[in-house]
Amino acid sequence: MTTPKEEKVQDRRRSSVRNISPPDSWFGVRHLQILLLALLLCIGYGMRVNLSVGIVAMTDPTINPGFKTYDWHDDSIILSSFFWGYILPQVVAGQVSKNYGARWFLVGTMTVCSLFTALIPAMADLGSWGVMICRIIQGFTQGFFYPCVHTMLTKWAPLPERSRLGAFVFAGGPLGSVIAMPVTGWISGSSYGWPFTFYVYGLVGFIWAIVFAIFGSNSPCEHGTITIEEKLYIETSLGVRTEHSEKMSTPWRAIFTSLPVWAILATHCAQNWGFWTLITEMPTYMKNVMNFDIKANGLLSACPYFTMWVMSFVFSGFTDFIINKECVSIGAGRKIANSIGLYVPAAALILLGTLGHGIDTTGMVISLLIIAVGSNAAHMCGYQVNHLDLSPTHAGTLMGITNGLANIFSILGPLLVHYVVIDKHDPEQWKIVFLIAGGIYIFGNTFYVLFGSGDIQPWDTCEAYDDDDIEKNVKPAEKTKL
């Protein structure tokens, strides 16, 4: 049961979509902040995945004989060590970004992450444990990225543009993978050698940190050059006084007993299980069962990620359109997008598990992989921005909670393959993996559809603009619409 004040917040958010017009400028300060956040995730994902490609050149003396190589037999442990650090700071990152602002935490963590990216060649001389130290610190610093990004989006993404701006930021991750894999492979095999890859990403990260320190800002009310029109458009469309949010205490009990929060957590865990199973194990499946080495084809390796990046714009534009035109509520729009993002990949995985073997189905498998990863982009304007809908005040903390727990499933999904697929050439064992992942996708999204919400929650405690505030903040040309 909502109170009159809470219902007023809901009404204000709904009416803002109809009544507030955006500034005339096609590129505003909010767009610059969104672009910088997208670049943050793009560079961060590049740092995350470049070792996956670079470690091949680091351990194979035949690829580039002019550079040092190492006799390591624990590649999977080295690569997974990133997540050991990544899971730890999530909730803390959400809290500190809410209380103190996200800007300087992002500058600091990106600086440290860049430093230890550039140190990987030197630390490799100490042994695999030296690289693992770098990966753990990389993971720990990047554990601040998503909670801080969510805190920034609550201040900079107006409600009518939330799906598009949020998806643009989150799509930076897949784009970073698209760029990092072929670039790392090319550099590793060139005269520059594999160490140069880590120096390049370290340098790019340092440059981003400097640029964000200069041009980044925690919120419109703290930005020095934003126009009055754009500031009022952002804050009035959000229906809250964003400058007060950092003063609010965190309602832990209410958060952990909230069904909409559990709905996000369920679908977030399902997404991570299915996505990482699909991406990390599909090349192994294709090589051993389909006799096709997709890793050897750079274009096909990057194609699913590139499709995901392109489709993020399609799905986010569609989601904003149906919400802004009041075809559906915010919650229904999120559920439609999320259902596309999880049910379609689930169908692809189940189909993979039921494909007949003995005929050449390589083309179909590749097509299913591209469809599954491409359609998965819809989750970026589903549950991934839903934290902002439920609680503009505590969105960073919510993301820290769900992202921290869900990334455990990023490890468990591929780990299941280790125990189930004893014989990597046996399609029946792979069938079990695909059917389980598809089932988890279905369960997670069904739970979200049943219990998710697009309404701001009673425990958010953010102050709504009252009628006098709206009247003062809306431009004269806009008053005629009210």
C-alpha cells in the first residue's frame, strides 16, 4: 500500500514523460557524461578480456618467437582470478558512490586498474602468481565500475531517455570485447609483441581518468557549465531533488525484503550464468563437437558481441518509445525487453541441446550463437536499468548487491561444464549443459516477470518535487503543456 506522498512521486514521474520537453541542443552535458561512462566500460572490458587472447602468445613460443614466453599450466586460474577481486567491493562501491559521489572513485579506480594493466608484462617475470596479483587488483578496482555508473545514471539519465542512455552505457562492455579481441591478437603477433597490448590499454585508461577528472561530474547540480534548461529538464523529469539523495540512509531491511529487488537479483543471476556459459564454452563445444575452431576466425569471434552492441540501440529505442508513448507502463516495458533478452537465448540454448548430430549443423550453430548473444542485448534496457526505476537514491547500492551475487554465477556456470563434460567430444554431455543454462534463463526471467516492478519503491525516501517546484522550473513555452 502506497502513501499519498509515494503516489505523488509516481504521478510526477509519469506526467514528466508527457509534460517536459528536452532542451533544443542535440548534444548536452548529459550526453557527454553518458559517453564517458560508456567509454569507461568499453576500456574496462578491454582490460578484462585482452589477457584471454594475450595469454596464448604469452605461453606459445611459436606465435611470436621474438618475445618472452612462459611455461604456465594454470591459464584458467589466471583468467578467473579477475573475479576473485571483482566480487568483493560491489556493495561498498554502491554505498560510497551514493554518500560521496561517484566521480573521484571512478577516477581513482581506473587509474589503479590502468597501472596494474601496464604492470602485467613486468609481473609475468615473477611467475603466474604475479599476473594473478594484477588480475585480482584489476577485478577489485573494476568492482567499483557498475555501482558507480548506476549512481551516475540516477543523476544524469532523464526518465524519457533512460532506456537509451542506460543501454548506450552498458553496451560499452560488449563493444570493448569486440575491439579488444582482434586488436590484442594483431598486436601479439606483430613486431610490437604481446607486452605492448597491456601498455596500450594502461595508457588509454590513464587518459580516460584524466578526461573524466576534468569533464565528469556527480550530478547536474554540481556541474559548472550546464545550462539551466538542461539541468531543470533532467531533475524535473526524474521527479526528485537529486542533490538530497546522498543524505539518505540505506534501508537495508526494506531492500532485502523487497520482491522487486529479488526479481532483479534472480534474473541477473540467470543472465550471468547463461551469458558466460554461452561465451566461454561455445568455442570449446564448436571445436570438439562441430570440428570448427571459431577462435581461429577473428570475424566470427567478434560477430556475436558486435551484434549485441548494434541491437542494444534497437531494443533501447523501442523500449523508450513504448514507455514514453504510454503504450505500456515502465515496469511492463522493462519486462518485455528482459523477456526478449533472456527467453530468446534460452530457446537458442535448448535448440542447441536438441540438434541432431551426424549432419553438418555448423552454420546453424553459428547462427544460433549470434542470435542468442544479439537478442541478449535487450536485457540492458530490462533489469539492468530497473535498479534506477525502483530507487533513484540507492540504485548504486542495489547494483552492487545484485552484481556482486550474480557474478558468483558467472563462475558457477562455466564450472558446471568442468564437472559435467568429462568427454569434450560427447554431444550428450554438452546437451545437459545447454538445457540447464536454458532452464535457468527461463526461471530467472519468469520470476522477474511475476515479481518485478517499474515503480519507485516506498523505501526509496527520495524527495519529490511538489507542484510549486514544477511551476517554477518549467520554461514558459512548456507551461502551456501542463
